[in-house]
Amino acid sequence: MTATEAEAPSLLEQDLCTGCAACCDGTIFTYVEVSRDEEQALGDRFAMQSRETDAIFFQPCPHSVCQSCQIYTIRPETCRKFRCKTLKALRADEIESAEAFRRVDEMLRAREQLQPFLIAGETLNAARERRGQIAASAERTASETAFVLKLTAFDLLLDRYFRDPRKAMFRHKPSGQEAA
Ligand code: SF4
Ligand code: SF4
């Protein structure tokens, strides 16, 4: 997750996000970027990993409880500024609120349907790593193939409705730029 834009959320936006939390619980992102200052200020609340100029903490966020941020007033700037694709579309009046809630419902249902394909206790990020290993192996079982297809369909849904196109897991190449 990276910061995109500021401005306080409206009540409608808060309603939508309270029923979702996909940008906090590891559904959409692997990690959240924080500044060096935030790393120091919030270091006792997260297991931070320092990078060259900033730091990250991994999702699922330990402070996302019952689809609510437990450190809302002191959450990192990246969290305060983030808006997913659907929230941006709602804010820009490109979609009605009913469509925004429908998208969140569709995502939650798809995530529920993915559960039987996961190993007990497996996070989505761990499942994505497992998908990579299965895809790279020469042979795979029918159940492994079903898992890869199910998780990939879910990630395509996230790309369509929630991830910024620049951060999409499966990016479209502009026509004429396909690899030979
Ligand atoms: S993914 Fe979008 S709708 Fe869901 S909580 Fe995050 S900003 Fe809100
Ligand atoms: S700090 Fe709060 S807003 Fe940020 S990822 Fe964690 S739960 Fe979400």
C-alpha cells in the first residue's frame, strides 16, 4: 500500500470501508510503506522492516480488528491517504454508492469461496507465494490447478475493482508492446 491522496472520508465512505477492510487485512496488499519518522514513532506497535529510505510493515495489519483500525487516530500517513479504485470512483461520482457496496460484497463472497482452496491458517500472501511455486513446477495435481485458478480469478477481481492500475497484480500491456 502506498499513499495516494488526502482528504477526510465521508460518512458513506466510512460505511463502505467498515464493511470491507481489504486494504488492511492482507487481502489486497502484502505490506504498507511508512516514513522513517513513522518507523520511529510507531516502531513499538508494528514489526517494521527498514529499507534504504523508509520502512514497511507486513499485512495482515495487527491493528485491523473486526474490520476496524484500532489505532485510527495515529495510523500511518499511507493509511490515511489511501483510497482504493472503487472508493476513488465513488468520490469522483463515476459510480453510485450501490455499485461500490456491490463490489465490496462481490469481493467478500469471492474471498469466502476461496477459503476451501487454502491450507488451514494460510494467509492470502502465503497462498500467493504457494501459487508461484506451483506455477513454476513442472507438474501439478488437479487440486493445485484448481487452487491456482481460483486465487488468480480472485486477484483479477481485486485488480479490476480495488488495486491502482500501476499496482495491479496482472497488468495489461498496451497493444503493440506484447513480448515477441
Ligand atoms: S479496499 Fe477500498 S473499500 Fe475496502 S476498506 Fe480499503 S479503501 Fe475502503
Ligand atoms: S494501521 Fe489501521 S489503517 Fe493502517 S493498515 Fe493497519 S488497520 Fe489499516
